[in-house]
Amino acid sequence: MSSEITVVAILKAQPGKEAAVAQAMADCVAPTLTETGNSLYVPNQDLDDPQSFVFVERWASRAALESHLQTPHFKQLAATLETLLAEPLKVHILQPVPGA
């Protein structure tokens, strides 16, 4: 079985902070895509709820994800989002269902 994982991170911006959240997410994309073990890192904004954002990520392993969490660009993102989010970040770390 592959150790590849998909991460879905759900963010809810404070009212009026949507543009700042979008920019902070966008700023983290280019450096993350150069990281070993990353093959997908896409920030999305909900069309029906503009305060809601979703990162969809794909990592070669959980270790690659853990390494990402220690990078300066991720730490900057986390620090910036601390003042912009209406509720705590929700993160789902997923793996394919065997046999599917």
C-alpha cells in the first residue's frame, strides 16, 4: 500500500478578512510546490460561502507533511492566519480506501 496521503484543510475567514486569507494562502503555494514529497497544493475559495477556504494537498507520506509543517513559509502562513480566522483550522489527513 502506498504511503501517499491527501490533506484537506478547511479555513473560515473572519468577515471582511477573505482577501487577506486568500493572499496568505497564495503566498505559501510556490515554496510548498518545491518541497520534496509534495505533488499538489491548491488553495480554493467556496463559491457559495466566500468566508470558507479549502486547501487540497497531496504528500508522498505523512513524514513529508510533517516536514512541511516545519518550513518557514508554512510557519509564516500559520502566524498570519491566526489573526484572520473566525474558527480553528480543521485538517483531515486522508489515505485511499484499500481495494477502491
